[in-house]
Amino acid sequence: ALAERTNLAGVRHILLVLSGKGGVGKSTISTELALALRSAGKRVGILDVDLCGPSIPRMLRVQDSAVHQCDSGWVPVFVGQDKAIALMSIGFLLERPDDAVVWRGPKKNALIKQFVTDVAWGDLDFLIVDTPPGTSDEHISTVEALRPYQLLGAILVTTPQ
């Protein structure tokens, strides 16, 4: 339980990006938000828990990166010339970036919980969590896993219709 506390201990604010349906631009919002916060001088991480379509690695042009493990868990991929944005995505763990993950509840939830607690984020001002579409088990797992930490809040992405 100690490792769980330490990996997110250096994260000041956590921001969930949610939507009721797919294809509304959650990953785009998450990415743009990270870039904007970064250019404002903040230390930013993105956690991409969209198991069905992890698109952030491609948006940030790091889809061919591999993640490594260290003593405290997964080491995120650092993005950009200044390596200023830390990114962890389920996409890095798939054989082919376009693979969709078809896992049922318990396995999915265990992965999300592990993802939330097992990434060595270091010190971040903001951790942006890109969630899958809808209001599924994944959200409940993500929020449950993050509950002990300081959540800044959520951004709900909607469309005019």
C-alpha cells in the first residue's frame, strides 16, 4: 500500500476527462489541455485509460514507444523535445497500437487500478486522465482507485446534439 501512496504523492491535481459517448474529442481535449498547461510552465502527465481506443500516443507521435518498469512501477513515456509531458497509455502495452482490448470487467478493472497506482509519475502539477466513453465500470474503477488522492475535478466533453 505504501508504493500506491508514493506514486501519486507528487501529483498536485488530478483531472478526469469524461463523456457520455464516443467520438466527441476527449482524447483531443486531454492532449490540448496537457499542451496548454505545459506551455504555461506546468509539469503535466497524461494517463490514457481508454482501453478500447488509446489514441493519445498517436496524437503525440510516440505510438512506437515502449514502456519500462522500474522499482516503483511503470516509467511513463516522456513526450516532446523537452520531454516535458509524461504519458502512460494502454496503447504502449498492446502488440499493435490499433488493437482493441476486449477484456471483461474484473480484468479490465484490475488493469486500471494497477495503471493508476503503478506508474512512477514523479512530481507533476497536473495528471490528466483520459477515460473511455460512456459511464462504465472503467470509470468506477478509475475513480475508486483515485479516491484516496486529491482530485481536482472532471471535464465533461459534450456535443451540441
